[in-house]
Amino acid sequence: MTRIPFDPDAIRALAAVLNETGLTEIEIAEKDSRIRIVRAANPTMVAAAPAGPLAVAPQITASAPDEASHPGAVISPMVGVAYLSPEPGAPPFVTVGQSVAAGQTLLLIEAMKTFNQIKAPRDGTVTRILAANSTPVEYGEVLLILE
């Protein structure tokens, strides 16, 4: 068995990319070598629990199960970066209190340089927008709530 040479600095750089983008794994393959970096899902949730001075972290953690089980929860179908408007400076796709129709674009998630439209699964009124603009989102994360 031959050893695959690796560069520790390259691995650190890949790990930094995971943290910056919110991705949970990255893999690079070249000829007969392959490097795969994987981090635990939701490390922010684990780190946020002991942070006592931050009042926001316990609220988000405590209300997350209620939001995920809400019948009008719009769930992220992928890992990526959420955008609430079509381009910087443009008005958002939706606002709290706005009525939406099934199939209407609610926000975008950029994944692998592709902008994916997240559409309303049904008619309703936007009661809460939980995703922040230009922030990473995880698969299964609640993006917004429709009533």
C-alpha cells in the first residue's frame, strides 16, 4: 500500500472553507489521491448552548423544535447560503405579513455556485422569517413559517 502525501496546511485551509461556508463536508480527488474533510453537523448548536451571556442562543435553541413541527414550516432542502432578495439592494422576495401563493419564490439558496429557488409549498401568509440574508443554512433547517 502506498502512502498518499498530504499537506497539513491544505487540510487546514479546507477546514476553514467548511467553517466559512457552513458546509459539513468537502472532498477533493486528483488521480489516485483523495482528501475528504468532514465536520460534525450543527457544531454551532453545541457551541451555543454553554454561551450563557448570549440571550439569543437559548431562545433559538428552545423554539427550534416547535418551529420544525409547525405545519407551515418551510424547510431547507439543502445546505447553502440563503438570500432573501434576488440581488443586493433589491427588495426581499417576501416580508412578514405578506400573502403568498403556492409556487411563489420565497428565497434563494446558493449551493455550489447555483441559485436554487425555494418556493411556497402552499398558499398562506408569511408569519416568521427565520433565515437571515447571506447566512449559511443546513439541510432540514426551518427557513420561514407560513400560516
